[in-house]
Amino acid sequence: MTETVTLSLDEAANLARAAFLTSGVTDAHADALTATVMAGQADECHSHGLYRVLGCVRSVKEGKVNPVAEPVVTEPAPAIVKVDANYGFSPLAFRTGLPRLVEKAKAQGLAALAINRCFHFSALWPEVEAVAAHGLAALALTPSHAWVAPAGGTKGVFGTNPIAFAWPRPGGFPFVFDFATSAAARGEIELHRRAGKQIPEGWAIDADGQPTTDPTAAMAGAMLTFGGHKGSALSAMVELMAGPLIGDMTSMESMAFDEGAGAAPCHGELILAFDPERFLGADAVNHVARAETLFDAIVGQGARLPSQRRFAARQRTVIDGVTIPKPLYDDIKALLG
Amino acid sequence: MTETVTLSLDEAANLARAAFLTSGVTDAHADALTATVMAGQADECHSHGLYRVLGCVRSVKEGKVNPVAEPVVTEPAPAIVKVDANYGFSPLAFRTGLPRLVEKAKAQGLAALAINRCFHFSALWPEVEAVAAHGLAALALTPSHAWVAPAGGTKGVFGTNPIAFAWPRPGGFPFVFDFATSAAARGEIELHRRAGKQIPEGWAIDADGQPTTDPTAAMAGAMLTFGGHKGSALSAMVELMAGPLIGDMTSMESMAFDEGAGAAPCHGELILAFDPERFLGADAVNHVARAETLFDAIVGQGARLPSQRRFAARQRTVIDGVTIPKPLYDDIKALLG
């Protein structure tokens, strides 16, 4: 039996915010961090929900993360906004850059938000959804730590390197996906290890480069990308676009920077925004209807659109609140002293 | 034994150009088409090489493709250039839009080239490489015909929907990939059928939605995406970005437009360009060196970068010329009457 605690969204947010503040982060950081973990918890993405409070507070206490960092916005080109997170957490940097990203996309047709030197622990879907809420399509990329071997290789070079995309839909939730280009999340391998279970084939290789289903051997070896050489190619693209292109660290460099501390990875993030109205002018409404026909053809044959489980949870938790394991609740409460 | 014919690059290009001209295309189209098929042939991508001359000429003779179409350029927003191909082939439309795409990317930091109403038969790598030759990173997407089922579905909705990417490298070939988001190319299934061979599991389902290794059943059913639900999500992104966003047809609409003629698909294409110098300013050189470190880490462990086989062929064929099957040579010669 697992004991649980159920909280209203407000109660959960107040708890998270109070816990973040114990680490010494500014009010602005606490607000942005709270919104991010609450987005995860409200969608019942438990791995990106209140569970993350503990890791964030620990990362600050270890001295890696700057708790009072003020994001600095620059605009090196008409379609580019850069936010230097100054070694603070990413959510406040994103929140700071978002209004200019939206303005630039609407002015230029498309635009890029490059976030630099941020500690990153969140999913990317809250960010692409925030862009889509302005009627824009969005694509987001970020590296992590070099745990994932390239196709045909044996040693970690790539991060889990997620790709997230959102397409705005009239009068409803956007079309959204957000997935790691690794075959599995690192946390999933760790969960198998703790549970004493083998991992599926295709997730990882051992330290000798041989396929393994042993989670401990996998953690000592390297993870694999999804989709063979195609996933590996995409992962390289994430490294290049959210690394060198924006003047920030690759997953290898980020891992070296961590010096084994195991803190949230520090690196950059790239978010692109596209304005259908600037591409299409007065015809935008007609063309956006093509997208709805596409979604109908997918759903109409019994297939699912990505993120539907999250959206169902979001509608449920606004009424029912969120339910978390009692030990997690106790650990967060313990931070409050 | 297969009889072959070896031609110098000039001889092959002259042959292709003469054959294209028999279809009634303008000199400008013949030049652009020749450059495209010669790029494929010189890289020994035989499926996108001289073999395509036959299909292009047939597509014109069937009356689907406008052989005298003049691409029309418009600029709806500072970072967007649109080229209306007017139901002509795509290579001339791309060639027409490229200079403005490059200028816009260098002025705005990033830019998009949207090509509309084009007949499309080429690989995407010649185009992303052409953008990278200007020192820009490039991403290209295009739909095709609705042969590919979404994850969890049984009926074709997506095209083979390729994604191509190029990253400029100092003093050498760029980093380039170009792959279908389907598990295999449609032509590969057809080749298995002709050879009387079974196709691998995971490529396709039959008309009842059941997995099949029978190529005939696969052609009557639906192809699958690579990488399960992740590949399916990417394929949906290609539909949305290179369809509704740019005011052009989805793969379903393109297939309906073809009315069973089996011509080259007519639809749109989206090419994005990113200028590292606008993102990075004077530091560009230092940050681009990070990318080289990434490539070194991949190659240094014995893994390959994508496109290396093509680049090796390119260096070889400039000296040795290209070798094609005698029957293909005869079929092209026959067009010349």
C-alpha cells in the first residue's frame, strides 16, 4: 500500500513555492519554478512535478545554481532574442524572454529565443505550449549530459536531447509532443535498477559497447538513441542548434562543467516560434483548417494525438487536485523546517 | 551480369539536360532539374540520380506538371520568402528563392523559404547543402503522399515526410542528414516486391492493419513511421509545418490532387536557415569549434557521421564519372528520339 496526499492546485503551489524559497531563490525564481513544477504535476507527469522541488533545492544548496540570478535580455538580430540566465534556473529566463519572442515572431514571421547558461530540469512542453497560446507554432530543443552514444558508437556523446513541438488549435488544447531522442529517459533506467528489473533491449549498451538489459551495466555504459541512425542524427542536430549555434555548451561540455556533482544540467536552450498569420495573411483561417482535417484523420482511425493523456489529467486535476506519495509530501514539508 | 555505361559528369549532365528538354520544359527548368539529378548521381544516390529523368519527363507528358511555370517570389514578412512554383518542378523554385533566403537569414538571424504548389521528386540534401554553402545552418521539411499510418493507426495519413539538416563546417563538407520519417522508403518496398523478397518487420501493415512482411500486402496497406510514436509525432510536425503553416497541401490532400496518376507529388516545402554569425557575433568562430569537438567525439569512437558515403562518392565521381545500368542509359537516350 502506498500512502498518498491529495492537495488542491493552490495548496500544492503554495507548498512548492514555500519550499523553493527555503533554498534562497528570489521571489521571481520561486514563482517561475512553481509554475513549472505545477504544470507537470497538474498534467500528472509525476517525473516533472512536485518531485522536482527536492532536486532544485538540492542543486541550489550544492552551490551550483545561482539563486538570485537576474536574466539579461539582448537582441543581437531582428529575429533573435537571447536571454542570459546567469547560471540561474531556466524557467525565469524563459518567462523573461517569452514576450519578446512572441513580438518578434509576429513582426518577422518567425523568431528564435536562445537561453544561455541556465540550469535545466523541466520538460519542454510547458514552454512550447506557452508559445502556442499566442497563436504561434513552436519548436524547442535542448541538450543535457553526454549519456547517449551515437549510432555505431559505444561512448556517450549526446544528451537525452528532447525535441518539443506545439501547433496552436482553435478553441482547444494545442497539438503538442515532447520526447527525448534517447530510446528511454535516464530516470526510467534508474527506476528499473531500483525495482530489480531488466531493461528492454535497445535502450543501452554496457561499458564494453555490448547490448545490455542490465540497468546497472547500462548506467555504467551508454544509452542509445531511439530510431537507430535517424534518432542519432536528430540528437546531433539538437546538440548543434541548442549548443554551438547559440554559443552554449554541448552535452559533453555540460557534463564536464558539472564535475560529477549530479546537479541539474547547465547549458542552453533554443525555442523557435512561427506565426501562421505572417506566412498566410488573410487565408490563415482556411489553411489552419487543413491541420484540423489531419488531426481528424488520425483520431478518426482510433489513433491518438500525443499529449492527450496530459490534457485529460489537466482537466481532472483542476477539480480533483493532485495526489502525491506521502513520503514525497513529507520530504517537501521537511524543507520548510 | 548487369551491363553498365560510364559517363563523365559533363556527359551525364548533357544527356540529362537534353532528355529534360524533350518534355517541353524551359531552359531554366532543364538547368535546375539537371543540377538536381546530377547531384544525386554524383553522390551515387541512384534512386535520386539519372533514374529520375524518366519519371520527370513522364510527369510532364501526363499533363500534371507545368513545364513552362515561372516561379513567383513574394515576401510576406521580413523573415519569410515565399516562392509560388505555379505547378512546376521544385528545383527551379528553390533556386529562385535561395538568394533571398540567404539574405534574409543574414539580416534577421533566421529566415524561412516556403515553396508552394511544386512537383517534388528530389532529395532534400542538395537544398540544405546549398544553404550551408553560405555559412548557414539549414532545416528542410516536405510532405509527400499519404502512405504512412500514424502510430496506433492502420490507414495512411502521413507522407514519407523527410527531414533534412545541414550544419556548415569550416573547410570541408557540411554535417548533413536527410531521412524519411517512414521506416523505409516506398521505393524500397517496391524493390523487395520486384525481387520476390519479404520486407523486414516494422516497415508496414496490411489492409487490415496487421503487421506484414509481404511487400504486396504492404503496398495495399500502410507504411509505418520509424521510431514508433516519436517518428509518428515528427511526421505530423512535417505535415503541419510544410503544409498548413505555408498554406499548402497535406500528404492526404496531395494524394487526392494526384487522382491516381502516380505523378511526382505536388505540395509545398519549408526550408529554414539560421545564421551563426547573427546568433554569436564575433564569438562565432569559437563556438563553431564546439561543433567540431562534437564531430571528433563521434568519429573518434569509430562511429560515422551521416552522408560520409555520399561525400566519398562525390570525390570519386568527379574523377571517374558516373556509372549507370545500360537499360537506364538506353531509356534516356530513347527519349531523344
